[in-house]
Amino acid sequence: MTASTLIWGVLFGSIGVAYMMYGKRRKRNGAFYAGLGLLVYPYLISGTWLVPLVGIGLVLVPYFYRD
């Protein structure tokens, strides 16, 4: 794990916490599960360029999937 993947993981993890809180309060499954994915995926993916790409994809999920 490099420093850049660690920084990206922290950034997307904090966005994931906000998405989970929002999804739980508003009962929006798309935002909740996107937040959960944002919290977990940096542990599963180790590619330097793959981490931000997957993170951006997960951040966009609630905009395209509305409950």
C-alpha cells in the first residue's frame, strides 16, 4: 500500500461515512450501500489508479440510482 492509496482511501472513506449517515436517515438504500462500498473497497483494491476510479464510480451511484 502506497501513501497515495492511503490518502485516497481516507478521502473516499469519509465520503462513505457521510453517504451511510444520509442513506440511513433518509431511508435511501442506494446512498447507504454506496457508502458501505466506499468504506470497504480500499481494503480490497490495491492499484494506485484503480482506487480513485472505483471511488468516483461509487460516489456517483446515488445520483444514478434513486430509491
